[in-house]
Amino acid sequence: MKRLRTLIVDDEPLAIERLQILSADHPMIEIVGTANDGVEALRIAQTLTPDLIFLDIGMPKMDGINAARALGLMPKKPAIILITAYDNFAVEAFDLDVVDYVLKPVSSERLGRAITRASGAPEAEAAVPETSAKTHSRYAHEFWVSHRAELIRVAAMDIERIEAERDYMRLHTNGRSYLLHQTISALEQRLDPEQFQRIHRSHIVRRDLITGLRHEGGGVWHALLGEDQAMRIGRKYLADVKRLAGK
């Protein structure tokens, strides 16, 4: 089993000590250094080229968000697990290529899940055939969403429908839902039109879940999703939806 050469970055000595103690319970982790701020983290990372960095967000000189952006430009980019006492950075974390987002106080179990993700990320990327990745790179196959104290990976094809809620999109998946900070127009551009259909200014649905179209009179149409759910179709999108039925 390959061990992950790990750098701990936090401005609180007790927080570093706690992560060192927790890491001792995980045989995949080899601590190679510590740093107290983002600037020092960049300097040490360039010298040690760690595989993984536990990165605090609230630090002096350079915070963890900016440090993560800079670390992402390294030739040998380390995997990053953001660790913070606050949950209001989750939206900013969406824009960063990080493995996980963990809230303090960090438990051994929660850290273990994050480490598992970090160890599996390179293998998962390598398993994707190059030709397949190039063919399908235009559309998103997954989304990272904030849920309680975690970032959750949601596969695009697990999404049943999407509902706009102001500046957020609610992704409905098999009885659960998650909020994603993005406009519906931007999200529509990231979804494969062969798999998803926008039916209203506030709704996108997975095409294979549309079982029929129903005319209510007065130019009002609904898309039927199974036997017990109907969603109104906006006039602007009616022609596109009808084309699903060859009309």
C-alpha cells in the first residue's frame, strides 16, 4: 500500500498536534512536515512535493483558499483536504480542485473517509480511458455539493430533476436533495442535452423520467414524471419538449 506523504498546515499548534495524533491511526499517512501559514506551506510544498496536504483555511499571511489555488499550479499538484472550524467556505471550495472539506473538530472516522478519497483520486482518474475523457469532457459527469459538514459527490445521472431557488439549484436524487450554488442557465450548459431537458425557467428534468405530456387547456402543458408527478412546461420551452414525442 502506497503511503501518502502528507503536509499539515495550520496556524494553531494544538490543531497540528491533533492531526498528527489522528494520522497515526491511518497507515496510509506519512507526515513529512508542518507549516503555520499559507506562505510557509507553499515554500515547504515546493521542496518536499507532498502527495497530500491537510490545509486549514483561516490563517495569517495567506489563507487556505488562496494557498489551495497556488498549490493547484504546482507541476506535481498535491491532493488537498481543506480543514476549517467554519462551514461558510463551502461555496468557495467548489471552485477549488480539493479532495474534501472537513469541519473541526475533526474525528478519526471523518478524517479516514477524507484520506480514502485522497488515496483513490489518482487511481480513479487513471482508470478513465483517454479517448473517453476527451469525447465527453464537454459535459459534467458529476457535481460536488455542500451537505452539512461535507462535500458530497453527486453523479449527473443520479439527478432526477433540478429546481431553481434564487442563486442556488436544488438537485433532486432518489428521495434526497442537495443545493448547488450556480445559475440554472450555467448549469444547463454543463448538462448533456441528450440526457436532460429544460422544461421551465426554473426546472430541468432527466429526459428518461418523462413518461408523457398532458394538455390542460388554454395552452397549458405538463410533463408527467411517473404516475404521481406533473411539472408545468413553460411556453418558451414547449416546442423543445414536444420534440421528445416527435411533435
